[in-house]
Amino acid sequence: MSHHITVMPKPIDARCTACGAIFPREEATTETENELVCPACGCSVVRGIPEQHTTLIRQENAWCGSCGATFSRTEAVTETKGELACPSCGANDVRTAEDPDEGG
């Protein structure tokens, strides 16, 4: 299993607080100054994602706070609903681009 991170041409640096969509901030800009709108649902509450998480790609959209491995969130799913575990070390310290405020 590869754990490399690929840099995207347009960094994923924003997310919608309503629907959870993640996207490049430039896709949320509007003609009104300082106003952002989610390109998926139209919500006007768009939150920035910290820079250290913007190189994650959709295939590797999660990382382990314990060992630093990156992987697809689907690889971290366990049989217990809502519980994620690192596929490399087994730690329950899985963080995703959808939850940028957790740790990291």
C-alpha cells in the first residue's frame, strides 16, 4: 500500500459547513467581495481548511495522528459504526480533511 501524498493542481482548501463538501476555495468565490458560496449546495457558510491538509487527495483523504500514514478514509472504517482505525498501525487517531480542526 502506497502512503505518498500527491500535490493537487488546485488545493482543496475549503469546506461547506452545511453539506460537508470539500473543494478549492476559488470554486466558492462569488462576484460579491468576501462572499463565498458552496459550489455543491449553495450554502454561504464556507470554512477554510488549514494549509497542512490541502495536499490530501480524494484517494488519500485521511491520515493517522499517531504514525503519520495517509490513506483513503474508507480503508480506516471498522465494524463499529463511527469508529475509524489506521490501516497501518491500528490507532484510533484517524483525521480527515472533512475534520480539519482535529489535531494536526
